[in-house]
Amino acid sequence: MSYCLNPACTNPSNAPRQMVCQSCGKDLVLRDRYRSTRILGRGGFATTFLSEDEGLPGKPTCVIKQLRPVVTAPHILEMSRELFQREAETLGRIGNHPQMPRLLDYFELEHEFFLVQEYVKGATLQQEVRRSGPFDESMVFKVLEEVLPLLDHLHSQEVIHRDIKPANIIRREIDDKLVLIDFGAVKDQVSQTAIANPDENSTLTSFAVGTPGFAPPEQMAMRPVYASDVYSLGVTCIYLLTGKSPKDLSYNPVSGELSWRDHVRVGPEIQDILGKMLEVSLRDRFRSAKEVMQALAKNSGVSEDYQSRTSGSRSPIRSSSGSRAYSSPTRPRSTSPSARSASKVRQYNATRSGTQSPLTESLSKVSGQLSTPRSSVSSLGMDSSSLSSKGRSQARLTPNALQHAYGRGQRDFSGQDLRNLNLRKFQLPSANFHESKLQNSDLRDAILINANFGRANFSGANLRNANLMQAYMSHADLAGADLRGANLSDAYLSHANLRGANLCGADLSGAKLTESQLSFAQTNWLTVLPNGKRGKKGRC
């Protein structure tokens, strides 16, 4: 099959040897050599295709990454062109590593940019977990031993990956080696430049690169460091051990830390290493992949010893097919000097249990001033009418308090009562509003890209022209919500209640929802459906 790369094409599938798309008339062979056969993935700024290189004998398989600016203004195109060149140079430099895809070609066609990379045949770690179930400790230990040197190589080249997750680590079929894929340098730089020009009306504004749940707070605030990749690898390990996405795990409402320890069965030494990888505070996290490698070296044999003590004499490893093979355990571990240091780490973490996030700190101030006049409480940006003698848990956020907390780095507003608030034009990308109450709130023109609204209540809310691209809205209640003109592209709306929701003019391209859900909502011919087609004629 030949697949058309035109994003606006309504029927991109064509016959295998076709030269021109029968639906839109676009050329199907780029630069007279690259023919795409199927789509591999789609994001907010890029789409990847499995392709054939017809310019070489045997037509070897490759991957084409299409980078398409959402805005065609001249200065945006020029910026995109410069950043595209920068990413190509970066990929060319790091692609010399045998466990990273090589850059084969790059070019620009009609204001669209294309990267051609080596195709890595194999299964991702995410696919392995879905196929064969969660990993055990020894298997995760081996993943760390193999991926950490890759991160160390990246960081030595002054490159931050920014999107470490199970779906971006492939076990290469030919040799069982783990390969790191999907580098998003262009997207990150474009988003930072767009933020410097907040008046630009584009979907690039305030877009932080990374996957919600896997990316740490400083990366979501667009200030990634090398330790950001360490955090993401830590979350990846939790996924491998539990089979659960970070969105399926709870967070500590005080510290913002992922609550994972009750879901895994690993030895205390590995728990301490993972714990330090997952520290929310950069001050307490491993600063680099090299530091984690050193900690693992001190615990040499820990994984195999713990496995033999808890599961018998055999230690499973994962084969390239995803099935489990077995090997004999290594020698038993002698008294580990790291056990004593691990105990000190646990004691140190215990002393930090009272650390407060910016939001909690604000709430604490309120609870400490409950005896003061209401005017004093209001000056803190809180709603004094909701305060009671029970303290800070009763304090209700005002728009000013929400904006102030977000500006100071707070991203977790899960469970908050935000009903009837005026949040128009607020910029809150990648914030966590899981199970929050947002009934009748005004969120018109708000920037809510990558935000987590799982099980949130939007009943009667005004989300007109809001940017909810890639937002997580599973089981959210959107009954009667006004979503006219909203950008819901690639949003996850599984099991969301859309009864009576107004989706006229909304962009749902790539969104995850069913036709049954849509049947309860109001749409018109301006609505872009998940398949990219227009909705039926209707009045809104």
C-alpha cells in the first residue's frame, strides 16, 4: 500500500505502485525515492510513517518523520526551518551510537520538513508488558543497566531526550538490544520560542514536550535538565513493574510524589534507587544517569539475590519475542555495604516528609490565620467563605491563588473545588485536575494542553475555543459543556460523558472516543471528527 502524507487527505490509502494520490492528487513518492506504506504514530507537531527507500537496491525499510508547523506565518516557518536544521544536526551526531537510530536523510518540501531515519524492527517495552505482563525486579534491573549508558551518552552530547517512556524504548529483534527512539528537540525549542511571544494565536503556545505522568515538574514548566530524563526512566520502571500508567496511580497531595511503593515487589535497595530517581525536587534526585549507574554498581547482585530469595532459584529475563526465558542466578550477594547507605537514604527521606508544595504552603498560611479577619484571608487569594475550623482542607482556591500556585511550579490540583470560577484565557498546560470540580467554570480560550482531567466534572462549563490538545479526559463529565471551537485533537475521551455537550466547530482529529459517545453530543459540519472528516450539517 502507498500512504499519502498530506494531513488533509480524506482517503490516504492507495495502491502499492501508485505515484499520485487518487484522493488529493499529492505525490506519493518523496524526492523520487521515499514511499510511505503506513502511519506509525501521530503527535501534536509530528507524524511518523513506515516507508521504503526505492532509491536503493532491495528497497530497504526506513522511517519518515514529518514535521509540519501548525501555523504558516513567515516568522514561524523560518523559526521552524532553523530548529529543523538543529534537530537534524543533533540526530546526525547522536545517531552514531549503535543503540540509537541513524539519520539517513532530511529535506523540506512545501513548508513541511522531513527526517528519514533507520527503521528499528522489534517490540517496545510497552508492547512487551501488554503482551506478557509486568516485569520482575531482575528484568527491570537489566533495563536500567542497558538504558542508563544510552542516557549518559546523550547527556555527554548536551542532549536531553525529554520523552523517555516504555513506548520509546524498543528491543531490537536482531540482537535483543534496547534502542532509544523519538527525539523531540524541535518541538521543545518551538514551544519555548512561542512562549516568548504569548500574543501568537497558535497551538504551539505554552506546549511542553513530554508525556504527562512520565515527565517531571521542571520539564512541564519548560525547564528540562539532565535529571529530567532520570525521572522519566524511573517512572518507566514503575510502569514495567506494575503494568500501570502513572495516570492510574495516585499522587501524594502534599509532595506531588507518585505513590508507587505499595504496587511493586522489589528489594529495599532497588526501592531506594527508584525512590531517588523519582524525587520531585531536583535537589534530592539523582543529578545524572552516571550517578544512577554508580548506585546500581554498588548494588551489584542485589536484583538476582532478591529474586532468588523471593521466587526460587531461577531468574527470568525477557526475550525479544516478549516471552520469558530463564537463566541461573548469579552468585549470592555477600553483606552489601550499600544496605547501610540505603538505610541512611530512607532516614533522610523521612526527614523531608513535611516539605510543602507551593499550593500547600499557601493553604497552610490560610489555616494558620483562621482567627484573623476575613479581609486578611482574602488578601492571600483564597475564598474565605469556604474556610472552617477544620483548617486548610476546607480552603477553596480562587483564580488568583490558582494562577499564583501554577506560576510557582505547582501542577497538581487534583480534587480541587473550582466550581463557578472565571479562568478565561488561563494558561495551565500539563496541570493535573484529576477528579476536580469545574462545574459552570469559565474556561474560554484557556490553554490546557496535556492537562489531566480524568474523572473531572465539567458539567455546564464554558470551554469555548479552549486548547485541550492531548488532554486526558477519561471518565470526565462534560454534560452540557460548551466546547464550541475547542481544540480536542488527540485528546483521550474514553468513557467521557458527552450528553448535551456542544461540539460545534470543535477539532476532534485523532481524539479517542466512540461514535456512541458522539451521538449524545451536538456537532455540525464545522466539527472535525476523530477520523479527520467533517461532521454532519446541524445547527448550534
